[in-house]
Amino acid sequence: MLACPFCQAPETERIDIEGKRFLVFRCMFTPEVEPTLSDEEISGLLLARFGVQGQNYFRGTCDRLHVYVTKGEGARVLDPPGRRAVG
């Protein structure tokens, strides 16, 4: 069982979908890894990929979600043209 590289929460599940593997940690961090990697290789990969970036990883994810919801496809779904403002 692996631990989250950010908060050390334990791994709770591994999900294999269409040749890809996703690790799910108790904190809900869910990185994608190659299904052929050993636990030792995965630990090294997570530290190399996310350990150095630290909070920058989450900041970048939040920034992308913000743009999606305010200016991207999410905004068009949530606030379609012609919709009347409530209030």
C-alpha cells in the first residue's frame, strides 16, 4: 500500500480503465500511473512528478478548473446564451 506524496494519506484503491491505472488515496488525490510499474517504481514516480512541484500541482489544477467554469465549456453549460438572470 502506497502513501500520498503530499499528505501521506494511505492508498485506498487501484482502478484499471482502458489500459491505464489510477491510484486513489484517502485524501482523494488520484494520479494516473502505468499499470506495469511496481510499488517501488510508483513511489519514485510520484515523488519525482509531484513531490518537487508540491502545491504548484494543485494550484495549476485549480487554475485550469477556474478557467473551465468561468470562460470555457463549463461556463457555456452553466450559463447558456439567452438564460435569464435570477434575482
